[in-house]
Amino acid sequence: MPGSRPAIGKDQLILSKSFLAFCLFAVCCAGVVYAQTSARLERLTGIPVRVVSAAPLPPPRGLQAHVKNGNLVLSLDDAISLALQNNTDIKIANAPVQLAQNTLHGAYSPFDPQLLSSFNSTRTKTPTTSQLQGAAVENSLSQETEFSYSEEFQTGTNFQTSFYVDKYSTNSDYYFLNPSFNTTLQFTVTQPLLRDFGLTPNRAPILIARRALRQSHAEFEIEVNTVVLNLVTQYWTVVFDRENLAVQHKSLDDAQRSNDRDKKELSLGAVAIVDTYRSEAQVASRRLSFIQAEYTLKQDEDTLRRIIGADLDSSVRVMEMQLTENPDPSGELTAVDIGASQTRALANRPELEQARLQLENDESNLRLAHNNLRPDLELSGSYGGSGIGGTEYDLSVTPPALLSQGGFSNSVSQAFHFSYPTYSVSLSLNLPIRNRTAEANLGNAMVNRKTDQYHQRGITQGILLDVSNAAHRVEQAELSIAAAKISTDLARKSSHAEERKQQLGDESVFFVLEAQTELAQAEASLVQAEVNYQQALANLDRATGDLLQRHNIQLSH
């Protein structure tokens, strides 16, 4: 019918279905091949073909070795060992070390050799306008292949070599080599003579990255010291909480006995009911103190569990903790020489190592800034060879006669034997009239160096003060222990005397309860003084840089 589209023939329909089936089959085959070669492609190209989920974090280690009879039994060194293995803050603090290692690895990248290759094929058909072009329609094929290798050395020297091949064929009658092979082999060396000359400016980024890695090691040591000090402090805090809970429990029992005695005397008519109120009030007050001490212990135990990673294990998290250390110092108390301690701190503290490394980096940055102010003077030299080969024709006869059958091997042989050499020497100078950016960078480098010098001095002053304060805390704790022992002994004697007087009927319950309260306070003060002494020793070790060595901890760098 007029205006209607032509109908699709049966053969066309079969052909279309066959084509679709073939495309589907090709897609399926391509998917299978891709799945089989994806890992290989990823290794070759470095481009991930799929997103891989992060591996789960490892579970806490070493906890089960300290479980005895359903309890988590820990000495101070056991707790430190668990913290070093499981503490989350230590794991996070180790990440900058790994990042600094990667940065150092990347600092060598300017000296990585480069291998480049390329291939280009061009087919050209051009209508001619002159008989001298040798064909009515010139048809030519050019195939270019190039390989090049380049590398920069730490002296600033740049080396390059390249190999180039061009195969050319045409239907023109005026080419006596057809097809022809043109090859070129060239070596080039470039050496800066002023700016970027020598090892200093070229190795400076590597040296800076290497010192940054050492700074990250020092920062990691600082974090480990902080975690260990927090652990030691928390360990002795839990020890004090347990001892204090026992003191409060004993005080509550003493008040309860006094109240029971008053109630017995009340039942016998020996005292009035108002005389029992004071002992009942003391029972209620001391029960409150006992409850507060009990829950303070639970909270501090939870904090200790977090430091050692015990809260990450559901089976260990609910276990009771048994700490085996005794806060009572054995033997003679430590005598502190403040001068010697400060000298040791200035030699050991990682903060000073960080500051020293930063000043070394400032010197390197200052040298780089001076280097960038120099003119850019470069000396370059190159040497190469070229060759040509192909099928040669005699164009003086018609049609052209074949003279020789040559090709690629002839051309390459000429290039590698430097039959047709090419060499050159060049000297280039880039002399800025003024370089304000480089001048500003030099000024900033000098300011940063001066600032870091003051920063180092401030760190030194802080360390000296830190050691002095830590030594005074140890001395204070020693004196407090001596005074607390005397106070506890006198309070215990006074309590026994008041209880004896009450039993003889010469003393009221008021003085008995007051003596019991004073005894409980004295006993708690003695335990607190002993714990303060242990914590002061740990803080002094941290201030002098001996904390890790004290507990036989060695960090591998």
C-alpha cells in the first residue's frame, strides 16, 4: 500500500534472532573470562576490580591465661602486658607510625625509573593534484612505535634513552624504499649545575621523611608511656578502693555491734530509747559510706577493664578481678636525687627527641629554601644513531625494478652501530630577575626554625619542672605514710580504750562511735598514703623516662 513500511522478510527475522543470540553468548563468555582474569588484571594494573570489605579487628589476646577459678587474677606487670596487647589507644597511636613509613616510601618516588611505550598506526588516502605525487589517489600507511626509559638519580642527574621506529608504505611510484623503516636510538643526560645540584637538595625530602618517621616513633613512645602510667594509676586506685571497702565494712560492723549492745541494754532497761538513736544514726551513715565505696570500686574496675581490653571479651567482662599487688612498700623507701633525675630525664624523654628531630628538619627546609633561590643552570648532552631500511626499487626504469630486499633488521643494525651518529651539547640558564616566592619561603623557614628552638627550650623547662614536682610528690608520699602509720596506731589504741571504758560503764556510746570513726578515717588515710606513694613512683619514672624500662618494655622500631 502507498505510504506503508515494507514488511520484514522471514530471512531477515531469522538473521536478527541469530544476531541477538550471538551477542548474548558473547556477553556471557566475556563475563566468565572477566571473572577468571579479574585478579590478574588487578595485579597488573593496580586498579581494584571489586571493593573488598575491611577485615574484622582481632579479638583481645592473653586474657584467658590469667583466669583462675572464674576470676581474673592480675599482678601489675600482668595488667601492663595485657594493655600493651589490647589497648585501643595504643593501636590507634601506632597508625601514624605506619603512615610515616608510607610517606618515607613515597619520598623515593622522584627516583623511580619510568618505562614508556607507544604505538600509533595511521592510514591516509589523499587525492593528488600533480603527477609528481606518483599516484592518482595516494594511499599511505604510517606505523610508529616508541620505547623510552628515564631515571633521575639522587645527584640530580637525569638519564633518558629512547628507541623509535617508523614503518612507512605508500602506493606512490616516487619512493625508492617502499616500505621503509626509519629507526632512531638516542641517549640523553642532563645535569643541574646550580639549583638542585648534588645530594643535599635531592635527598632532603627523604631525610625529612626519615626524621618524621623517627618523630612518629617518639610520639608512639609518649602514648605508650601515657597508657602505662594511666594503667598503673588505675591499678593502684582499684587496690585502694578494695582496701577502703574493707575499712568501711569493718567500720560498719563496729557500728552495728555498738547498736546491738545499745538495743540489748534498752531491753534490760539500762538505757533510755533516746540513747540508741546515735548508734543507729552511725549505722545508717556508715552503711551509706560502704555503699559509696562499693560502687566506686565497681566503676574503677570497669575503667581498668577498658584499659587492658577485658571489656572486649564477653566471658571475661563479667568476672571478678583479683589484684595481687600490696600497696605497702617493702624495705626502705626510695631516696630521690632531683638533680640526677633531671639529668636522666633530659637524656631519656622522647619529647626532646621529637624536638631535636624537628630542628634537623628545619635545617633541611632552610637549605631547600636557599637552593630554590639559585639560578637554574643545566648542562645537557645527547648521543644517538639512526638507520633506515626497506625494499629498494630502481625508479629509472618503468615499471620500477626491485634492487634489494631489506627491512627492519637493517635499519636497527645501523642505529645500534651508530652508522649515522647524532650528538649535541646544550647549556641553558634560567635566571629570575626576582623570586619573591622563594624569598618568602626562606623567611618562613627561618621563622619556623627560631620558633622550634623556643619550643625545644619550653619542652626542656617543662621536663625539669615535671621531674621536680614528681620528686616532691614521692617525698610527700613518704612523709604521709610515716604520719599515717602513727595516726592509725594511736587511733586503734584510742578506739580500744573507749570500748573498754564503755564495757566498764564509765563511757557513753558517743565517745566510742567517735573513736571508731577516727580509726576508720586513719586506716583509710594510711591506705591512701601507700597508694599515693606507688602512684608517685610511677609518675617519677614517667617524668625521668624510665617507666617502660622499669617494667621491661621494649618498643621495636
